[in-house]
Amino acid sequence: MATNVVFLRSMQFLGGHLVTYPLLYQLRQLFPNDKLHVVGTDPVGAHYEGTPWVDSYIQAECTRTKLAALKGASRSFVLHYSSEQYAVGASAEGFLPGNGGARRHGGVG
């Protein structure tokens, strides 16, 4: 079983976290048998672990803890939205299904 790790930018408000749900839902659809871990700095684990898509939330306040979350990961994603543009982007390391086996570079938006 593969493991996907999603890193979140620190977001102070619940609305900031809610915009992550569509991406997490899509990752679960793309990789239904994989584990999905969310890593963030804020103490909001209940919001993520309460969804049917996330297996665990890792609160990581330092770089060492964030790097440790990558141990055993098959794919990692970085989720960052810009409050100025209200956009969601993900950077994927590895192969994504449906792209003919091509390696993705850069952002998916």
C-alpha cells in the first residue's frame, strides 16, 4: 500500500482549511487504496481526520518533524493557496495516473 503525504501552509482560519477538501477528495479518488496523511503546523487534526479521505493529520511545528513525515511516502504534495488570488495549487513528486506515465513537474492548478 502506497502512502501520500499532503503538506499544508499554515492557515489561521477554518475557511482556509475547507478549501483543501476538494484536493483531498480528488487524491482519495485517484489513489483509493493508498494511505493519505496531511501535515500542517496548526492544531486542526480533528477537521481532517473527521473527513472520509484523510487517514491521519500530523501536526509538525518544526522542519525535522515535517521531514520525518516523508519517511515511507510514495508521493508528496504541497498545498498552497494565495489569499490574493484564491487559487489552489499542488506540486506532485512522482507519477500521477491518467497522464500516460509522464512525470509531472511544477504546479497543478
